[in-house]
Amino acid sequence: MSTPRQGGGDARQGGGDARQRGIRTFRDLKMQLISLLPILALATTAFSSPVQPQRAAKVLSRRAVASDTISTTFQTLTTQLTAQETALQNALAQVDTSNATQVVQVVKPILEAIDDDINAAKSTLALRLRKRQTSDVDIDAIAQDIADAISALLSALSPLEDLIDELPILGSLLAPFLSPINIDLAIVLSGVALVLSGVLALVGDLLSALGGALSGLGLTSVTGLLGL
């Protein structure tokens, strides 16, 4: 009779050891996952999602705010977008604008160049804003520079707005190229807003009449941030 009891004890002991090993394995796996969280967080910023602008903007918000840096960055962006406006107009003049396929072919590289300009601004801010220093920032001047850049973007894209009204299918064909512009500009704006509280409200006031046009081009993340 004692032998079965001993066997049962061994089984219980074996089961206990297995549970302990399972607990240790789970604990080790949990620690590995925790250690990977920073990498996973950085990786997610490369993908488009409704919360991406706010998440990615935190990278910018950890750097310093210098009034001249922010203003110069957006002034440069305005100049670049004005040049892209001319390029877009010239490209459209060379094709039959009633043909959606031709329009997409000539517009695609220019939209990609616009997104490159916005990403260059994002990189400039990420590199030059070292720590929070907001005491000497002229927030009204910065808001005006941001508004000027967004106005230049809208002016550059305005021929497309007219064409989309005439050819509704063009909106869906251009969406893959307009969407990155929307997301990347929203990231830039969110990054500045996180270190300059209230700046986007000022920008929104300056651009209050342009909300419909921006939304019509799919720049809804931008209009959402500006309260338009």
C-alpha cells in the first residue's frame, strides 16, 4: 500500500517541478518581451495608423525648441513647396488632364518630392531640437511660419483639387501619394506642438478658411490637429 502513495508523491513532485519550470519560462519570456518594447515602439512609427503622428512626434518632442530653428525649417519648406507648385503646373500642362492615368503618371514623382521635402523638415527638427527651451520662443511668429508652409502646400496641390472634382476616380488613384504627405506633415506638426503648447491652435486660427480644401485633398490628420 505504501508503494502507490510514494508513486503519487513522486508524480505530485514532478508536476510541481513542471509548474515551476513553466513559471520560470513564462517569466523569462515576459522579460524578453519587455526588453523588446523600445524596439517595437520605434518600428511602429514606420507604419501608417491613426495614432502614428502622435506616437512618432514624441521623438521630436524630446529635443530642444529654438525659435530660429523652427521658423527657418518651415520657411525653407515653404520655398520648396512653392517650387513644387511650379513643377506640378508645368507637368499638368504637358498631358491631357481628362485622362486620369496620364495625370497620375506625371503627378506621382512631384507628390513624392513634396513628401521628401516634408520628411527633410522632420529630420531637421529631430536633429536640431536638443532640449526644451521655450522661454524665448516667439510662438506667434512660428505659428505664422507653419501656416505659410501649409498654405504653400495647399496652393501647390490646388490644381489636383480641381481635377478631383472633375474626375472623382482621380482621388482614389492619388490617395497612395497624398496619404504619406498627410501623415508626415501631421508628425511634424505634432512634434512642434508637444514642445510649444498652443501653437497649433494659433495655426488653426490662421487657416480657418482652408479646412475644407485640406480635407478635400485627404489631409485629414492635419485638419484634425488644427481643429479645422
